[in-house]
Amino acid sequence: MKKIGIISDTHAYWDNKYQQYFESCDEIWHAGDIGSTEIADRLAAIRPLRAVCGNCDGGDLRRMFPEILRWKCEDVDVLMTHIGGYPGNYDARIRSRIYASPPQLFIAGHSHILKVKYDKTLGLLHINPGAAGLQGWHRERTLIRLTIEGNKFTDCEVITLGTH
């Protein structure tokens, strides 16, 4: 069993609540637009960090993190990218990969729109944790915690960090 903290679109903004909510997790997954290597380092100091670079991330972050990451967590096939769309409207950059070999969990950021949605057609859970930073048009800053046990998802929590 693994408890996962999922975050996106920090845009170089640090909030001490990240540590508060992630210290009980086994891993932290960042879905891009990290904004600075300092944010990546601070998250990695809390728990092991898996991350993808986003469209606003510069050279150092692009060298540290890939655009697309796929791995197994417990018995779940996970695919994470920054710009990915959502069920029924996957982004062209990732659509063919998703349809050719659907993961069980697909994580994307970018839109700053919090979304947890099951894709019945492909049998996958899609999560966009919204945006945790200050940059962007979103009103509430959010992140997600999720437990993965075997091939099951439990205890999905949407955490509101505050407004901006």
C-alpha cells in the first residue's frame, strides 16, 4: 500500500502546507510547471519525488524530469504528463499513446482545473490535481492525496490550500 501526494502547477511557489499534507505520504508526484529546481528539491526532501516537466519549466527542470513518465505503483500502471487533457478530450500529444496502451491511472496538470474522472471507455482513472501555486486564473489552490493498494484506489482526498 502506498499513499501518494499529487500536485501540479506550483510555478515556483512554495507553501508550507505542502509539507504538512505530504509528510504522511510515501511518494510525491508533480504533474509539471514546477517552476524552479528549489521547489523540486524541497518536495524531494519531504518524500521521494516523481515529476514531469511542464510547458513553463526551463532548462534545468527539463534536464531533471521527462515530459512523459510511465511506471508501476503497486499493481497500477501510471502515466503522467503535464499537458494531457481529460477523458473524452485527450491532448493530441498523448492521445495515441493512451488509446494504444491505456494506463490504469492517468495524471496531467496544465489546465489548473481540478478533475478526478473515470474514463469508462478506456477503464482508467484520470486525475488533474488543479494548481497549487499562485500563477494562473484558478481561485482555489489544490492538491490530492490518494492511496494505491494492489490495483485499487482508495482514500482520494482533494485538499484546498487556500485562495489567491
